[in-house]
Amino acid sequence: MTVSSRPVSGLRAPLVVAAAHLLACAAFLTAFLTHRDDLPDPVATHFSGSGGADDFTTLDAFPYGALGILLVMALLCTGLVFATRGHRVLVGLGCAVAGLLGAVVVAVVLNNAGAETADSVRLGPGTLGAALAVAAAATALGVPAGGRGPAAPQAKPDGPVAEPAPRFALRKGESVVWTRGAGSRPVLAGGVALVAAGALMTPLAGWVSGVGLAVGGLALCACFAVRVTVDRHGLTVNVLGLPRPRVRIPLDRIEEATCRDVEPLRDLGGWGYRAVPGRSGFALRSGPAVVVRLTTGSEFVVTVDDAATAAALLGALAERERTTSGGG
């Protein structure tokens, strides 16, 4: 059995991302308090593509709005890293977001400082370059500090190999059912974090940003648990164990059923229900999964405990279905 790598500590990676965002908050507060007496009122807070100011905020409201956005992104990034058990790609992304936003809000303070009016404030292209450099530095420091999370292992030249599962011997007319629930509390935590971030972002950045985050969070919450069933109907996956929505793969569409370890980001591009070219399915965590090769050549994947038994039974049922159909 292949054992996927785990973080050194379950909280180490989220704490590293949270610390990066708190450092961004501290940098902003230091810059703001140092230059507060030199800032115009109102303060230029948004800039057009040419660099000129096109939106403004009162001096009293400015620090609360900036800190609010920084803290919302801290909640979002930390929640996602926790939900994915410290995946190094998301640790790096979370630290990059902290560095980028921190550099931008500090630059806004420094560019406003000393201006006669907010209309005259400009944010040049060098600011974006500096912010990207800070983001890159934050990523370079944050990823090693986050520990050895479940990064995707190097694939073999021919891709991951699925070993055939052992077969069950089923008698004609024998009825067998295998069913098990599969869920992920970290995925639920990530969804809740997105919903909370959306609720906080709405008054700070507008309803479009807030609703977008909240909808994504609700979709993640809806997929945090499934029930997987193997029986004479084929493979059925019900979201949250409800009759609908569900995905059903009939036996006559199954070419082969195997079991192999799946890493959601590498194999499906993320967590929850995902579809990529040639493959779709539910991935709520890394680890063993039932992998069904369809008659169309594509794959359907679902991560679940005791996946080897499920794959073996599904293969036996599909083989009996082919034999019965061929003989009848």
C-alpha cells in the first residue's frame, strides 16, 4: 500500500499561512501609524490602469477597510490550507497572497503620504513589480516552513499504474451490496471558511466579491460527504447520502474497476466533485479510491475507505453482467 505523505504537524502549515497574513497586517499598521499625520483626507484607495486614483475612502475608515480585507483573506487562505491538510501548493499560494496584499496596502500608504490631495496620488508600475517580488519571497520562505505536506509525488513516465483488484466469485442470481459513507471535515472547514470570508468581504469589497466566495463555499460544503454504494445497479455516489443529486455508473458502462491511491490536486485538479479531461469523480481526501475505467475510455474516481473491496465487488458484478448479456 502506498502511504501518502502527511504534514509534520496538522497545524503547522495553517499557522505558517496565518503568520504570513498577520505580518502583512503588522506591516500595514506600522506604515499607517508612522505616516498618519501626512495622509490626505480622503485617502486614495483604488487606482486605474494608468495609475491615477479613481476611488477614495475617508482617513478614519481607511485602516479598518484595509485590515478587514487582509483579515478576510487570512481567514480564507488559512481555512483552505487547513482543509487540504497543508498541501504545499496552497501553502505557497496563501503566503504569496499575504505578501502581495501586504506590499500593495503598504504602497498605498506610502504613495498617499505627503500628497496635498488624494486626486494627485498615483501608483506606478514599479509598485506591482515590488509587490510580486515580495509575494515570491513570501512563497520561498513559507513553503519550507509549512512542512512536508501531501505534495504530489513524481509520476512515472507512463502515469500512475492501477493494479487490478482481487475478484469476488458471484453465483448466478446472487445479490450483494457494499455501501460506505465518505466525508472530510477539512473540506467542510474550507467551505465554512469561504462562506465566512464572503460574508465579511461583502461590506468591504462589494456584493459581487462576497457572493462569489459564499457560493463557492456553499458548493464545497454540499460536497463534503457522500455515500458510495456498489450493487446490481453499478456504482452509485449520493451527495450527503440523499437520493438526489447522485452519480450512477451502470454495470454495462464499466470496463474495469481497480483501486489506487489518488491525490485530489494532482489527479482531479482539486477537492469535491471535479472533472478534468479523461477523468471525473469525487475526491474528498488523499488516499485509496475506487477507479472505474468506463467503456468510453474515461475514468470515474471516488475516494472511500475499503476501496479495494468495493472495486473487487464492482469488477465481479460488471464481469457477471457481461457474461449474462453475452449469453442471453
